[in-house]
Amino acid sequence: MSQSSQTPASSPQQPPAWRGWALFVVALVGTFLLGMLGASILARREEAKKQIPREPIAAVEMDAAKWGVSFPNEFDTYMQGKTDPQQPENGGSATVDYLKESPANVVLFAGYPFAKDYLKARGHAWTVKDASKTGRLTPATPATCWTCKSPEVPKTMLALGDQDESKPLWQRMNPAAFYRMKFSDFKEGEKKFTHPIGCFDCHDPENMNLRITRPALAEALVKRGRDLDNIPHHEMRTLVCAQCHVEYYFKNQTAEKKENYLTFPWEQGTSPEKMEEYYDSIPLYAGAAEKFYDWKHAVSKAPMIKMQHPDYEVYLAGVHAYRNVSCADCHMPYRTAGGVKFTNHHIQSPLRDIANSCGVCHRWSEADIRTRVEGIQDKVREARREAEKVLTLAHFDIAAAMQAGASDDELAGPRKLIRGAQLRWDYVAANNGLGFHAPQECMRVLAAAGVRAGECRVECARILAAKGYSGPVAYPDFSSKEKAQALIAQFAEGKEPPKLLPKKS
């Protein structure tokens, strides 16, 4: 074979120099991410494991300061709730007079104690003082109204109940006996409650495990098929809040209203529609022909439902619940002090600690986060105000139809509409956070409230037209808290209400 026909052997190609560096960088990044994952897992295990107090804590210890000996960081931040009342405009805990802020509230709650006094809560450290001074109290106010104000409530229920310590805490309590007592029994004298919401309400003193201390929540969860012994730690960081931040009502077996048994209306679901269905399906009391209502409206005489503070229910409809983000993650974010990681017990708006709450997940600037949150809240506030206007005028439309001679049968439809409309408005208005916990749901519910209130007004206009009245209703002035309260006083039994009828056509 000739030399020219031979093919020279090809030398092996060397890999590019950059490939080795690329593999090194990939390995480095992978190692870093695995390290981060391992650190996160270890941190979560550390958060969930038992914490043994340095000093023994009594099984029924009401004084948060005694717990603070073993957990000084948590106690010190808890005490900040007493000395730091300044909060952001949207959703903080500084005191706000809702009746002065929006006089329409006076009309919406006409005939109910919330028309007399309706202040924004100042926080856990003030629960006993604020509950004792509210203008909503009467001699008939039941002890049930103490339920979410003091750890001395479960202590009292335990003293009235079963002493068998083998049973779960909530099953050893006797809530029914407590609910039958009076609020005033614990406002002064030897039984006076002095300790505000504190450590005992959420923690087991032996190991600091989160636990449910209010029977109403335990009973509601059991009815929904939950196993209380197998609730994950991250969910407990929300459920301890759901003991109080919920919608509830007082269940009575007789017309005398002596039982006042605290009950959550969750059997059909936690949306406003499902809670409305529940209330529409139960009697006012056992054997009563009327369906349940909290009060009869002084202006429209409609049987109304007062939404209390359905924070948990609204939260369930939002993206944070979907992502398993707990209440504590945002309102009690983790901090470190002296190399020790602890939960901040200064429960407040996340906007006061954006870096440790929102910033853990959302990699935007603090200014961008604040603008985003407050923008959402401003929109919900605007929609809420618009719904309030329509609701308030609807109550006066029904009153005008009554003055025109409309019967209860003729007004049954409009009254049902205003009942459902105001329930929806209050579902948003009464929850904390100005709708931020579930913005889309809150806007949907407010829209539904406005539609139903509008339908109520249309029905009333038809009734008035049938009675010969076709002009506009003579709506009274309720532009201030004082004017609104003086106005609704004229609708009390035995008083002469203002004339609302338009001129006859």
C-alpha cells in the first residue's frame, strides 16, 4: 500500500477547559442547595420539638410572667403589646372607633349593642381591661363573652368539670356550666379575672406543645371529622388562633336564653354562603318556628346575623392557607437573639416586621411589599364602603315600605335579602387585615353583598309603587356617629320614627 493511501491515526480530542469549571460550579451549587435543604429540615424539626422549661410551670398557670422565667425572649416580646400601640393604618391594633370612622355602622347594627360601642381591639395584653369597659355590656351579658379574653376561662371550666387527667384537656372542662353564668360574676369580686390572653391559652406548660384550650373549637373540628391527636405542628400554629378569631354564635335550647353555649357554624362549611345555609336551617331555639337570628334590626325589623371576627374562615379562602403558611408565620415570625431562635410573641401586623414575615418568601423590597399590601387593603376598604351605603339605604327602604302599610308577608323577601347581604358584608368588615388574607374572596363576597342589597331595594320600590308611592324615599341624615345614634333611637319600641315615605304619585 502506498504511503499516500494510508490514513493517519486521529489523536483524541481534549474537552474544552470551561467544561471542568462548569461541572465544578454545578457541584458547588448542588452542594449548597442540599445544605440549605438540610438546614431547613433541621430548623423545622427544632421548631416542632418539645421545649422543656428551665423552671417547672404549674399545670394551670395563668400568669405569663411565670412562664417568662423560662422563656424570656418570648415574654419580653409579648409585653411589647402593652407598650407599643402604634400600628400601621391598615390592619394594625391601635384603637379605632368604627362608629365614628363610619357612621353607617350605627344604622347597620341598629337595635344591637354594636351600635352603642364598637372599638377595634388593642391586642392580647389588653383583653381583660377592654372587655370590662366596653359599652356593650348589660346585666344580662353571659359569661360566654369572656371566652376569648382570659386564660382564666379554661381554668374555671376545668374547676367545674371532670378531674380525670387521663382525658384530653378540653374533655375535662365543663363549658356548659360556665356559659350559664353571668359576665359580671368575673368582672369584680373574688372571682375577678385579671390575666389577659397569655401563654396558657396556647401552650402545654410541661413541654410547650401547642394545644387547644377552648372546647368550642375542639367540638367544631370533631364534628368536621378531624382527629385532634394527629394535627400537624404547622397547622396548630394556625388553630391556636382559630380558638377565638372565628365566627360563632350562642346556642340556646329555650326562649329564656340561659344556655348561651358557644358554637361554631361550620357543619356545612366555612364560606359565608355555607354559614348562611347553616343559620337558615336551625331554629332560634329548640322547637321554635323562627330560624336563628342574633337580633331583630330596629329599623327594618329583619332577623339579622352578626358576623363576629371570621379571620380563620377568611384565611382558609386565601393563598397563604393553600400554601400551608400559618398565622404565626406572618404575625409571630421567628427571630434570633444571642444565637437563640425564638417566636416573636409581639403579635402585630406583618407590615411592622416585613423582613422577618413577608420577606422570608417574597423577594421584593420592603417598600414594594408595603405598597402591594396597602393597595389591596385600600381597594377592599373602598368596596366595603360602597356596600355599606347600599345596605344602609336598604334598611330605610324596608322601613318606608312598612310605613306605607306593607305586611310582614310582603316584606319577607326583602328582609331575607338584607339579612344575607349584611352577613356577607360583615364577613369582610369584621375580619382583621382589611381583606388581605383572601383579597379575591373578599371582593367577591362584597360584590354579592351589594347585589343582594340592590335586589332588596328594588323589591321595596315595587312594594312602594304598589301602595301608590313612586318618588324617592326621604332618607334621614346619619352623617356622624352622634346623628346616627340619635336617629336609630327614634326607631326603638314606643318611639315615633321619622317619616320616610315619598310623596304619593
